Amino acid sequence: MRLAIVQVGEPVLRQAGKTLTPAEIVSPEVQQLIELMRETMRQAPGVGLAAPQIGLSLQLAVIEDTAENAATERTPVPFHVIANPRLEVGPEIVEFYEGCLSVEGYQAIVPRARSVRVHALDHNGESIVIDASGWYARILQHEIDHLGGTLYIDRMRTRTLATARNFSRYWAGVPIEEVLATLEKKVEKSAT
């Protein structure tokens, strides 16, 4: 069964989610929710899904990525759950396009830390520490943002926002530096 994914404008996407106790995490209700979130994420398709995206203000997200791409430092990440995460970000910032299942049909360049450390609870309510870099670090930051009421559009380079169609038409495969230089050039030109 696929759950409905709420879209930008829904108040739940702008709220900080409620933390979960280990006992709540292992309850049959939350375990069933995790399975439904996994199905929904896979069917969407996406690489992460946070509880607020299905209308529940909880500190809970599921993550899984099966793709690989050296240019974006993307490697497969097995399915897992994070609850009540605390994020520590590394100093280096990288920029790349992001989309979101709750901002359907759009993409924009978003600066994110290249590496992160996440302290969270897993699907068993046990403490875990995740050290991640590259695309996996981006996924974690994106999903953890959802749990605090932040969307990628709050962090994006606003001039890079594009529909998925126009992204494919104009920017797919273009190096990020070139995209930014082109868009900045247009700003300078219009200012003169």
C-alpha cells in the first residue's frame, strides 16, 4: 500500500516532528509505519522519506539508495531507519541539484556539507552513529531537514529552481560550476 505524500504548503512540512521513545519505535504501529514508508519511498520512487512527508509530525525517516554515480559521489546505501537524529556537518560544502517528493516536479542546486555524522535511533530503538559522505550525506541532510520543518527550497540557490522538464532540457549533464556561472552572468547582465 502506498501512502499519500503531502506537498509543499501542508503545515506538517513546516513543523518540528515529535521525538519517539525506543518503546514507541518497536511498537507494532511504528514498525508497520516503517514498512509502509519503505513501500511508499520505493514506489515514488525516492531515496528517502520522512514521516512529515506522509502527514505525520514524527522524528522518523527511511533511507535507501540503490544507484551509483562517481560524479556525484553516489554509492548504494542499504535500507535503514533514523529516528530522533542529531546532525554534525563537516566543513566542506558541495553543491548539486536536489528534488523532493513533497515539492513535486522541481529541482534546484542546494549547497550541503560533503560529510556528516548522525546520531540517531534505528528501527530497533537502539543508538547508532552514521558517518557519511557524498550523496549519502546529502540524503541524510535532506531527510533530517524534513524532521525539523525545513525543505530544500529554503536552502536552494533560488535562481537555479527549474521544473524537471526544463532541468532535463537545459541543465542535465552540465557541470554545476557552469550552471552557476551562466546564471550569475545573466544577473550581472540584467543589472547593467
